[in-house]
Amino acid sequence: MRLQDVETPQQRAVVDSVARAQQVCEWCADQCLQHADQQMIECIRLCEDVSELGETVLAFVPRNSRFSRRILQTFVQAARACQQECRKHQHAHCQECVQILGQAITAVEQQLTTGQQGSQSGQQRHSSGQMQQHQPEL
């Protein structure tokens, strides 16, 4: 991913917040592993899910893939589940994860909402008079 490939400030905010969430979730999972506590297993799994989905977001969004919207939606679902699990634990790394995931969820949801509004026009009339399907940015 190259920063110059990100077209809008809103896309840049999504990429930045997802990248930060990915890093924090990797760190949180590593810290949870060091605790060697059975109660941390779900936290580790969810952090790894968010981290790997984050990698996918960072690959698809900058190139405006037509699958970006679905990937972003899945990222938000995983981030919410991870945030909910991390809230159960009082470790500093889990609490930081909760905070950073909240920021990423907000940024992605704003992008999804803006992208949805942009695609509500449905179809646009091509200069030849034919109807052409509008492809949303995300």
C-alpha cells in the first residue's frame, strides 16, 4: 500500500485507523499470549482476526477494489467483537485495543455511510442517453 494511492482524506483516515488497529491488535494478541491464561484465548483469536482483516483492508481500499465495501463491513464486525471481548479484560493492552478499535470502527463506518450515500443515485445517464450503473467508490 502506498499513501499516494489513497484518493480522499476520508479514505486516508480509514487506512490510517485500520493500520493502527491492526498494529495494536497484533500487540494485544502477543501480550495476551504472554499471560498464558485460558481466559485470553478468545481475545487472542479476535485480535488475530482483526489484524488479518486489517491487512486485507489495507490491500483492497487503496486500489478501490469493488470488494472493498464488503471487506470493510466484515472488518467492522470483527472489530466490534474484538472490542467487546477486550472490554472484559483489565490489562492495559486490552484497554488500548478497545480505544483504538473504537476509532477504527468510527472511521470505517463514516466511509461506509458516505459511500452508501454516493451510490444511492443508483444509475447515471451516459452521454449517449443509455443508463449506466454507478459503481460506488467503496
